[in-house]
Amino acid sequence: MHDTVITSKEKNYRSTVDWRMKVLVLFGTRPEAIKLAPVIHELRKKFFQTVVVSSSQHKHLLTPFLASLEIDVDFDLGVMKRNQSPSDVCSRVMSKLDKILALEKPDLILVQGDTTTTLAGALAGFYRKIPVGHVEAGLRSGNLMSPYPEEMNRRVVSQIASFHFAATEKNRRNLLAEDVPSEKIFVTGNPVVDAMKHMLKNLDVSPEIAELIKKTEGKKRLLLTTHRRESFGSTMTTNLKVLRDFVDKRPNVCLFFPVHPNPNVKGIAKEILGKRERIYLLDPLDYSDFLAIMRSAWLIVSDSGGVQEEAPSLGKPLLVMRENTERPEAIRSGVSKLIGNSPGSLKQMLEENYSVETWIKSVKEVANPFGDGRSAARIVRVIEEKLAAKDRAAKADQGKLF
Ligand code: UDP
């Protein structure tokens, strides 16, 4: 594995003889790490041997997170490059991961969500005939081009996975509609709620963010995140200009924007929103700081998937800056509204909800439709049962997971 960096020493647990089966957990982006961290901790609690692999698909966003999530990476595939294409990422993750699979021979590969790392991990597992567990299975927008390439990624992963950990009943129904066998689907909730609850209990806000929140006391704080590939270019330009003009005209409104490091976002954010009064362009925030800002927001505008899952627990109104969503549960809970793809709708929704705050004020903390904070325990219970069954079957020389 000459081109793979081993970032942590062999851990003591690796040599402990009574550790149970081995689960390789793969992630490459910030949301995957947030959502898989509770599962990794639960696996260890239940005495599984874990092999944690990062593709570093989004290295700069991911690395600062790992310490606060208390996750050590065993293998870093280091695939991050500027302006890389999904094909580039997919092929490099597959070939580098394959060597680790050959070396580690895990009993299960766990992937999360719909990134290209997720797809590559599932495919690499399939080629080595290693069963794959898919966390956050069954999300569907119904449009292969939005989110792009995520909608295709997750559909293909559903063809490969042996265990589908769906967050909601709706996600389970989506999988059944694609002929995924019901006995392979487990409605567990989404571990993002576990991660968020844990983080909120131990919120460690940096002095800079605490100061910013203090400084903007009494203002209506808008929180913006945007990074989706399908919004790059004219859609993003239009949306940022709408937000700039909205803030410009209203002295009691301010905007916080932790800017995604993707050059397609960074450049345009600086150009349109840079050096403006009451507009704060921030570096990507660690999870504690981001949750603190979310909690202090008057309104959130975002195209993020994770933010749609978090908003219900915080009772924060969210305008989903996308033409569709695979998370209609948040809309049904009354917490979020979809902007859609008509050109003037962001402006209109911002103005309407500023002049009549009925919806904004009505949004309260609700039972989170995506999970109750115990998803990791459910996922690991299923893994325990299935791997024990596989072990028994193997001993009886008739093991089959595919
Ligand atoms: N997030 C964060 N810091 C930030 C922006 C987002 O910790 O500066 C968290 C957010 O709470 C959510 C996740 O990152 O859990 C969302 O990541 P992102 O929007 O990159 O991906 P998506 O959820 O759209 O896949």
C-alpha cells in the first residue's frame, strides 16, 4: 500500500484476541463522518473491531471534525484534488480501498449516504464479495440530475447493499418500490440525531463564534449554507444576490455564511457577499460552532441534506434552497419549506416571511422525524445479529449473505 497513508498506529484493540468481527467503516466528507461517528463508537462499545477509512474526498472540511467526533482514522486514502471529477474520485477510492480490503478482510463494510466515496466503497465491497451495510438508505428525490450525482449514487448503492439502514418509513417504502427485499431493510432512524444530541450536551463554542452571536444580539440572524453541485453557476449567483439585497435593505437583518471551500462557492461568495455590512463570511465551522449558530438563527436558508435533518430538533425554520428534496418529512413536520426552481421564489419567500412572521414564529422544536438519538444502537444490533448468523452459517458451511 505504498500510496496509502496510515495515519494512526495499530491500536491496542487490534491485538486483543477477544474482539469480535471486523467492520470497515468508510467516509470521505463531513456529513458522512458526523453520521457514522455514533455508529463507530457503538461498534467499539459492543466489542467489534473497527477499521476506519477516510477517502478524504473533502479533506479540508473533514480533518478538523475528526478530533471533535473523537474518531481516529486507520487508513487515509488521500484522494482529494482540486476540481476533481466524480469519476476521478470513484476510481481512486476503489483502487486504493481494494488493497485495504485485501489486507484487512473485513466481515462487513459500512458506508453512509450518497457521496461518490459511498458508491466506490459499495462497489469495492461487491467486487470482493464482502457484504455492505448502507446507513441512510432509501432517500430518493426522483430526479437523477438533482441532487447530482448523489441521486444515482444512492440508487446504485441500494442495488449492492446487503443491509439497508433506513431513517424513516418513507425511505423503507422507497426501497421496497425498487424491489429491495423487505427482510434486508431496517428502519433505524438517522444517526445524525445521535451525533447532534451528543454534541448539544457538550457544546464547546469557540470565543470567536460566541463573540459574533453576542455582537448580533437583537438582529434577525439568517444562516446560509450552499454547496450543491447542481446549484453552481447561475443559480448560485442569483440566490446570493437575492440574499445580499435582502440584507442590504434591512438594517435589523444579518447573514452568517460558513463558506464551503469548493472554488465554485468560495469565489462567487467573496465576489457577491464580500465586504458588506452585516454579512459575515466565515470559514467552515466545527460542529459545535455550527450548531450554536443554528440555534441562534432567525431563519436558515440551505441546500444541505444534514441541515434539513437537524432543523426539526432545534425548532428552526428552514428554506430549502433546492428544486426538490428527498427529505419531505421535514416539510411535513412544518419546519422547512422548499423554494423550488421558479426564479423569483427565494426573494418572494424571504420578503413574505419577513413581513408576516406567522410561519417563522410557529416553528417549534418537534419530535425529529429522522431519528430519536438511538439509531446507532439499532444499526449495531442488526449488524450483531446478521454477522452472528453469518458466522453460524459459515460454520455449518452454508453461509450466504448476497
Ligand atoms: N456543518 C458544520 N459546519 C459548517 C456547515 C455544516 O458542522 O460550517 C454540518 C451540519 O450541521 C450538517 C453537515 O455539516 O450536519 C452538513 O454538511 P454538508 O452541508 O456539507 O453536506 P450535506 O448534508 O448536504 O450532505
